[in-house]
Amino acid sequence: MEKIIDIIDSIAYEKGLKISDVENALKESLIKTAEKMQDDSLIYEAEIDRENKELKLAQKIEVVANDDIKLTGEARVEQNEWEKENGVEGKLINPENFLSVEEAKEIDSDLDIGDFLSYDLEFESMGRNAATILFSNLEYKLQRFTEDNLFNKYNDQVGDTISSVVTRVDSNDNTFIEIGEVKGILPRKNRIKGETFKVGDALRAVVKGVNIDKQHGLIVEVSRTSPKYLESLLALEVPELKDEKIIIEASARIPGSRAKIALSTIEANIDPIGAIVGVKGVRINSVSEQLNGENIDCIEYTPILEMFVARALSPAIVKSVKVEKGAGEKGKDKAIVTIAEDQKARAIGKVGLNIRLASMLTKCEIELNVLEGATTGSEEVTGNSGEQQPTKDVSELASLFK
């Protein structure tokens, strides 16, 4: 048993576990082994004596009243739910787990009801298979501790960017990666359109979630389509973001095509849009290249929803915005945006990208009210208002790229 004690610290170090967790796993494994090799109706306890480098196993016996029913062998354990439902009596309690107070005082006069006695057991006397069972139980418990630690570690990193190496690409274009001590997957749906990867490629993505697979164990799901990935790439390029001098208040993406980010700052001497774009666009272009040429629009955030919607529809020039609280689908706010006829194409954008992104960014349903015959430069709004064109609900679209 001394050899087991000596390697506890080594196991904890190698597997990155707490020493206390390894000690508890060892004690639980020893008790489970004793139950299997001797009598599972008895109560055992295990103790680690670090000073003497000993692992002790003992039978635990409770002192009870002289007339306690537990001493007769007729007492039963309380029924579990299955036993209650099926009318099955609880298991009989082994009377060897108890000692009358009269007998206990013959051993030690200071003992009283509720106290416990311990009788040391020799692990070595349990047979040849005991060591094998002990190590099997210990290995299982340590594996569970390791998986729990890894799950918590990567679950805490959800939303953070990680670097990895591609290990395999399957027939469905799902990309499998290696992230430190665990496996990861970049599903095809989380990959930017037009991207391809091969074994050995370096891959950067944001952690989207952590799952337990029965066949493969712990799997970390990563994404390159999430707005969080765009934000993390910008933070690497723009020191002001990392220092929190500039804040990304909201972001929306149609991965590989276009994105919009809303920026704010409390620093009077900082231009948030200029800082993100960089000199001659060097900062934002660097991020765009990593996103397969995705165009990134920067707008200045405002808590005034009407102004926020108007800015989000840039480059279109908006004449007015009226917000109706909760009037949209699924209780969303609805913004009725009035624009001149010559701004309609800009507001909608190519294949509707601009208005969809504006809606995703502001979390607001946008309805265009186009003034026929009116132009942006008109001092007075003339002509009849044309058909109002609402956007479709984009909440499901936005959820794809979270």
C-alpha cells in the first residue's frame, strides 16, 4: 500500500488533478474493492496517513442502544423509489455494523450511543484479484475527474478564440482538430463559405460549446461563423479593444459576405471607427483576410434606437425612423424607416444583406417606407409613399451564427 501512497502526487501532477481529488478517488476505490471482495453489506472507511505514508482500511461499527432493532438483523434500509413503486421491501441491515452500548463499554468505558469503533482490515489478505480491482476502480474514477476538469476548463472558454491543428476532414466536410489534450470539431455549418482545410493546417476559431460523445468522449465544438469570432480577431488587431478603450456593443455577420459592428468609447480623444479601421485600412483588412474577404462595416453605437437603426442601415441615408415597441414578430420592436426612392437599393443591399444585417445588429424588425419620387437631396418630401416593405424575421438566421 505504501507504493500507492507514493504515486498519488505523481498521478495528480501528470493528469493535472488536485491531490485531494486523487486521494478521494483512491479511498472510494479501496472501499468499493473491499465491498466486492468481502461483504458489501458492511460499512467500510478508508484513511490516508501522509505522515507515515499509509493507506488504512477499516470496518466502521456504530454504537447503539441495547434494545435497538438494528442489533436483531430484522431492521431494513428505507425503500428506494423503485422498491416503493414495485412493493419491494428494503434490504435487511447487517447487524455486524452495530454494537450495543453495553458491549462497547466493555471495550472502552468512554464510548456512548452514536460513537463509532473501527477495526483495521488487511488489504493484502483480500486475495490476488483485489489489487487488480482496486486499480481498475481507481483508473475509472481518475478518468471521470479528468473529463470533468477538461469539461469545466473548455466550458469556461466558450466565446474565446483558440488555435489548433487540423487532424482529419471527413466526407461531410466536417473538420476535426486537436486542441491541447482534447479533440475538437469544426462542423461544416460553422465554416465560412468557400473555406477548405487539409490535414496539418493551423486553424483558429472560437469555442462554441463542449459536448460529451459516448464514442469519442469530450468534444469541443468550434465556430468561424460566430460574431464572437469576428470580435476576437478585431481584439487581436486593435489594442484599444483589448484595453477596453473601445467597446463592441453589438455585432452581426453573414459569414464570408458581410458584417456590421457597433462601436462606442468613453475616451474623448479616440475615434472608435478610425481606430478599428486603422491607417489605410490595415487593421480591418487584416481581419477581413482571415474571414475569407468578408466586408466589415463599422458604425458608431447610440442607445437611442431610432438613431441606431438609421446608422445600421448605412450606407443608405434615412429620412426618419419610427419605433413601435413590441409590434414586430415574436414581440420584437418594429422600426418603420422612411427613405427616399433613390436610397432603396442601398438600404436593402445586395440580395438583402444590408437590411438583414441591420435588423440582426439592432435586434429590431425593420420596415421600409419608400417615398416615390423623393430624392435624398430634396428639401421637402414630395410624392406619394410607396408600399411598405418589412424585413422577414431574422432571429432564426442570427441564431445560426451565434
